[in-house]
Amino acid sequence: MESPAAPSRAIATASAASGPGLPIPSGWFAVATSDELAPGGVLARHYFGRELVVFRTEGGAPGVLDAYCPHLGAHLAVGGRVEGESLRCPFHAWEFATDGACRAIPYAKRIPPNARAAHYPTVERNGFVFAWHALDGRAPWFEVPDVPEATSAGWSTPQRFEWTVRAHGQELAENGVDRAHFRYVHGTLNVPDTQVTEEGAFRRAYQPVELRTPRGDVDGAIDSQTVGMGFATTRFTGICETLELATTTPIDAGSVHVRYAFTQPKVDGRDPQGGVAAAIIRDIVKQMNEDIPIWEHKIYRSAPTLCDGDGPIPEFRRWCRQFYPEAGA
């Protein structure tokens, strides 16, 4: 029986579909959760259309490298192990730091100057390990913000859900501005206007809502912040405060790995149990599962025929363009 303190997970794998023909965007993308990468841990991952190795040094620093050793091509996650602050190759014991630099070759008199594994800048925030991906090699130009509630002792143990979706990440993100679909896919009868602000890689959407309860209507809000194409937070207030953290990581140009983590304020020092708290999370997950079959079997229209009730889809696509070097969205 699973311990009550352990995060719950639900994994759904979807069928094949074609992406929009866009490349993998630049940005910060989750490659692991913090709790699945213990000190000395080594994980094999396939993201960005490449094989990666994700590891944590004995001192606690996470690192993400190209999986194949620059020496003779061994897979660093298959038999590789952490030695102190480096990852040791299973083939010839070359050791690589989190920045990809070769730190030791046990049988060599000197380390070749070009002995370096391709690496991805890495940060750990909000219970996730993020790697920076940029096709044009551009250095990180925005940061993943710290969300204090995500790791606060006063908030509940995150409830986690995961999906593999055969669609491009922009298709999923665009769903949030597609006003009409909320009624016809999810049965939402009233979709209030959204106040949107944009600043570089950050996009905030604030939506006041009126919530019906047995004791009368309650004012609430849905406050979302999107950070690039890989991380977003949504705060639900009014009845039961809920924070959703969502990460969308490209597996390749036509599929993504999506993670949701939900946390709520503890009640008398304990995680909320059942009732409205559980219903809010259940409904959000239900909507995700309703959307997946559509994403997986649709095509991307780069010049869609839109009507006045569709929502700010063109404006959203213009914001997305900044994450595609030399590409349009």
C-alpha cells in the first residue's frame, strides 16, 4: 500500500499524431522531479529528440549531459555511476562534471583539451530539475521563477499526474486561449473574459470567476503564469485554494511529456482529504483527458479561419514566436 506521504501518480500514454511542423522550442524544460533523483542517482532520458543522462552528484548538484561519451560513444546512463562531483563513464572511466568538462582519465598523462561532453544548463526549482534547450545554442535568457508553496511545509504533498501526448507542445498551450472549446469539450457554460499581460518570456492570464455553492455564489479567480513553453503555474482561489504546477517537455518535435503537480494549503497541519479539494483536482485531470484525443488526431493550421468568439489565438501565436529561432508560429 502506498504511503500517504508519497506523491500519487497517474500515467496515460496516447497514440500517434502529427505535429505542427514547428521545431522544438527554446526554453527551460523539466527532465526529472527532484524526488526521483537522489544524490548519486543516474537516469536515462529521451528528450529534445536526443538521448540524455540526468544525474545528481554526491554533493547534491544536478547535471544533464548528452548521453553518449565523447570518447568512444558509450551510453553514460547505462552502467555509468557518480563518483564525488562527477559522472564516471562505464567504458573507460572518464569522469565528467555537471558542466560537461572531463575531470579525470585514470590511464592518461593529460586530459585532451577537447574532452568535453555536451551539456545542458540545469536548475532545480519547485520540485523539478529543468534543463535549458536551445537549437541555436543561445544561452538562457530568462529564469524559472521560484514558487514558494511548491516546497512549503504548510502546503500539501504534491499530487502528481503524467501523460505522454503525441502532439506539439504549442498545441497544448494554445488550448488555454481557445475560449470556445471549453463549452463544447468540457461543458463549461460561462467562460469569463481574461486579462492578459505579457513581458518577454512571461505571460499572465487572470480570469475572475463566480463560483456557485449551496450557500450562494462566491467570487474566485483563475490566475495563470506561463514561463516559456515548458513551465506554468495556475492558482485557483474562491472555494478551496489550489496551486497547479505544469511542465511540458518535448520528447521530440511531435510529442511531449506532461507533468501536473497539485498542492493545497494544509488543514490543521494535515493534507486536505476528499471533498471539494479532491474534486477540483479531479476535474482538471478530467479536462486534460478529454483534450488528449483531439490533440492527437488534429492537424495544425498555420493560417486558421477564425471567428470573433474564438479567443486571442493569433496574439498567443505571436507571443510563441520568440521561442523558435528563425521560425514562425
